[in-house]
Amino acid sequence: MANTAKIKVIFIESEANTRLRIEQALASQNDIHVIGFAASRRQAEQLLSQFKFQMLVADLSLPDGFGLELIRQTAAKHSDVDIMVLADSSDDPHIVSAIEYGATGYVLKSDIENNLVDSIRLLAAGGSTVSPNVAKSVLRALRSYTTHTIEKTPTSAQTNPLSERETEILHLLAKGMSFNEIGEILTISPHTVTAHIKKIYRKLQVHSRGEAVYEAAQMGLIS
């Protein structure tokens, strides 16, 4: 059997008991390599600057700072790194902010024993661990941002070749959502999502999700 590459993960968690639970959950997982744990933002910044890693799993509440800024900086410096939030509850409004800043999923601390391993694997495989309810909150925020931007710069609507629905789908694509997840969030069928994405590719003159996101970012359609 061929060797499977390990998923290299850095954890940011200030609570000792939660760190212990994470270690126990990952103890027998041969495909996940824990590079290290950080209990503060300062320790996190040292780990992130010293080691190569594929995933950051971060608590948002740290003793010497807020995890959101750490997520934003990591997403900006390491575009190929997956970021997951360790959340106390699924209705925490900071999850939405974290996803807007670059996180592509979250796992509840209460579900570490049941969901952490699968969530890490799913995220590393290109999936998203964002529930429809949280994703809808992100979509509402994106809609608000888009409306505000258009109101400030009326000509921006003319430079965007995509329709409002296509722009919404593009934002969700950029967040790593699957076609099925996008359909659930927007309450449309996966077939309709596929049809919209084909139009997006044609209008942007691209052939893949990555090319679409890159081209849209270059055009200023997404941040």
C-alpha cells in the first residue's frame, strides 16, 4: 500500500482540558500529524512562522488577543492553508466573521471526540465543514457588503459581468463550498447551481473553480 501523506496541523487552543481532548481524539490517527499546540497568540505566531503546515485549527478567544486577526493574517500569508475554527457554539457570530476572513470550516468543542478527525480530513480533501445556517449568515453579510459597495460606487455594477445570483455563487465557491452545499444555502437544485457556474466560467473566460476565483479577485469582484 502506498504511503499516504499526513495532514500537518497546528492547533491554537488556550484551554488545557480542550487541548488534552484534541490530543486524545488524534492519538490513533496515522494520517494527521500535529505540528504543535499554541495556547496564546504570541505562541501561535511563533509556530506559524517556524513550521510548514497545511491546516490551522484555531480557538477565537486567546489570553493575549483575538483569534480573528490571527486567522486573517494566516489567510493572507498562506493562501494554500486550510483554516478551521474551534467554536463554543454554532450560533457564535464570530464564526461568520472568521469565515469571511478566510476560514473554511469549524468544529464545535463539544463535538471534538465525534467530529474533529472527520472535519480535518474533509477540509484537507477540499470540502467545507460549514453548516447551512452559518453559511446563510455569511451570504447575508456578503449581500450587505455588495449592496454597500454598489451604493458607494454606482459604476461598479457595470464592471461586474455577473448577475447578482452568479456573484453570490462565486462568493460561496471562493469559500470552498461544494455544489450541493451552495444549492442548500441558496435553496436551489444542484443542477441549477451547475448551470449558473457554467455561465460564470463563460463570462469570466475560465475553466475551473480556481481560475474563476483568481480572475474574479483580479477584477475586484471578490476580495
